Amino acid sequence: MNGQFSSILLEKAVSEFAKLPGVGRKTAMRLVLHLLRQDTAVVEAFGNAIITLKHEVKYCKVCHNISDTETCRICANPQRDASTVCVVENIRDVMAVEATQQFRGLYHVLGGVISPMDGVGPGDLQIESLVQRVAAGGIKEIILALSTTMEGDTTNFYIYRKLEKMGVKLSVIARGISVGDELEYADEVTLGRSIVNRTPFSGN
């Protein structure tokens, strides 16, 4: 056991928290000690929420967004514009776009971007299901809202090639977002304007 710990249980808990993204060992220690100071019922509720999430969470069969049901609340909302689909990399990006309150269409979550260096190819993403959604009819515009990185641009181009002859308008969000930025970190005003002021995607 590490000499700084007086308890194996404490060390194990800190090690588990430190596995979370952006959480170092000092932050993990503060979190664990905070939980130890809470009532047992509070800690149990915290733990049960995480366990229940892992066991019961679903992914929307339409857009692959996280959901409590087979179809997420966004896809099931009749007031959303089902003819416009915004393609994003991950669930955090859905939340980022929704926070702008500028987009009333639906989404399609790819689950990542094409990145050969990381071993991620088109078959690892939800691209084919996007093609199937377009082929089923009813979609007039696809908005490519991926991060302005090399991987994001590569994925945009791949999707463009898959959809260019399917009679759907292909747009890309305006580049008010700096090149190299990830969508989830853009401020709401800039992201909102980028969605509204989208431009046709030419594939060049």
C-alpha cells in the first residue's frame, strides 16, 4: 500500500476516481473524502445512480443519442423538424447544440470520427445507419456539425461521398469555430450562429 494512505479501502477508492477523465489523484482524494463526510443514504444514492445508469441506459434506435427509452425524447417530439438532421460526433455535442436553442431538427450521433491513427474506420461509426435514414426518405437536409479538426473534416468528406447522389442537401456549420476546436467546447453564441449560418458542403 502507498505510504500516504492509512487505509487500503481509501487508496482503492481514490484510484478508481482518478481513472475518470480530468480527475487527478488530488482531486480524487478530495472527492472521496467529501463522500466519506456525507450521510450513508447520500452516498448510497450516488452509487446506485451510477450503477442504474450503467445497467439501464439505452441508446436511441433512430439517432443513437443516450435515452431512457427505445426512442429518445428529441426523436419522439412531433414538434421537431424531422426533415433536417444534424450529424454530430458524440452525445456531448448534442447537448452543446441543444444549449444554443437555435436548432429544431433531429440529430444523428456517429459515436466518433474517422481516425486511422486511432484505429477508427467508417465501419466503427454510425455512418451506415445515417445512409439508411436518408434512403428511407423524409430527410431534406443533413447538417455536418463535426469538430473542425483533420479527423472531423475527413469524416465530413466521407459522409458527403456516401450521400452526394441521394438527393439530400448537405450543409456544414459556418466556421465561426476556430479550426482545430472541438464542438463541445464552443461557446453557445458562436455555436448557435454557426448552426444558423450553415453553408452548403461541396466536398472540396
